[in-house]
Amino acid sequence: MEIIQNKTDFEVHPPRLHPDYKSTILRSPSQPLVLVKPSLSEFTGPVFGDLKMNEFDNDLTKNARKNGEPLGERIVVHGKVMNEKGQPIPHTLIEIWQANAAGRYVHKVDQHDAPLDPNFLGTGRCITDAEGNYMFYTIKPGAYPWGNHHNAWRPNHIHFSLFGGDITSRLVTQMYFPGDPLLQHDPIYLGVPPKGRDLLIGQFDLDITEPNFALGYRFDIVLRGHNATPFENL
């Protein structure tokens, strides 16, 4: 799952430096990158295909439930992980994390004046099946303020992390929701080249929507090529 950087990549992937997203000013390298030869530890890392999942690892509506149901709109997020040829990538570990319905993360750094949900942790994981498919049950995350600029609010989004065959092969991205008015004001989303922005938006899926229970969204992930999903860790 390594990313091969070339001209095509940067038609969809965000640049390392995007001044409107102020954190990149500090994080972006100021010197040319140095290629470090992988050591034995990179090639002998964990193999996630044999990792045993717990019953509710992919169900964020149940994996932290204590005294009742989590608050908010239940959703199902599913999709397929593929290579540039559309071939499925099986047995890939996917982790997600997100804010709750009020826009609050379960993290000590998050001091947003919004309530925590005692029945919602906001993290989950699963492994793609033999056809590259995955599925999560969760709560639609709320928008939240952040200090990037005056009156800045992050759109509703879910963070995705994908691992390859070793610990160094990790890709991170975000899924947004269709029709969100905050997208046109968000420097992180706007930092992605126009060609890649639509690839970050999950699509409403009536076929996966469960009657009287949860709305469905489809979010396919393509690892490389002309239609690659934009990733954050270039």
C-alpha cells in the first residue's frame, strides 16, 4: 500500500504545504525529503489479516454502550478498498475515529463546549473481506469549531486509517457527507485539488439504508492511480 508520488498523485492528493490550513506551515518540510532505506523491522511488522475482531469492533453504536443508546442519527458506512485497476484489496485493517453527534471527541485535548456521550466512544475497526468490502455502524458526527481562523468550523467527517502488510504502510483520509454547507469554507477540504474533492464525499445509498434504523452511505477507497482517494500522509 505504498504511495508512488508522481504528477498524477498531486492531481488528487493535497500538497504538504497549504497556508490556509495553518498547521501545515509548521508541519511541512522546509528541506528536500531524504529517502530512508527500510530496515528489517519495517518488513517484519504485524500481519493484520489474521487479527481477530471482537463482536462489536465495527459497531460504534454498541462498542461503548453503558446505560443506553448513543445519541444522534444512526448511519451505516460501507464500501470497497481497491487498487488502481478496481481489483479488491482483501484483509486490510481499517480503523475509524470521529466526533460524537454534538461535535465532541473523547480526548483530553478536545475542550469544545459540547457534551460527551457516555454511550459513544467514537472509534472502531474492521478488516476488509475477501472482496475488499468493509462496513461500520456509527452515529453521524457533528460539526465543531477549531482555531484555524475566525469562526472556523469543521464539516461533519469521519477519519479513516488503512494499514497494509506492515506497520509502516498506513494511509489516512477523511470521509465527508454530501450537501454539507461547511465544505466550501473548510481549508482542509479545499486544500485537496478540485479533482480529488468529490472522492472524499460519501454517497447516500438507499440500498444499504436499513428501514426504521439507519441511513446508508457508500465510501469506496482507491489506493492509487488517476482516481485515487486523496490521502493526508504524503
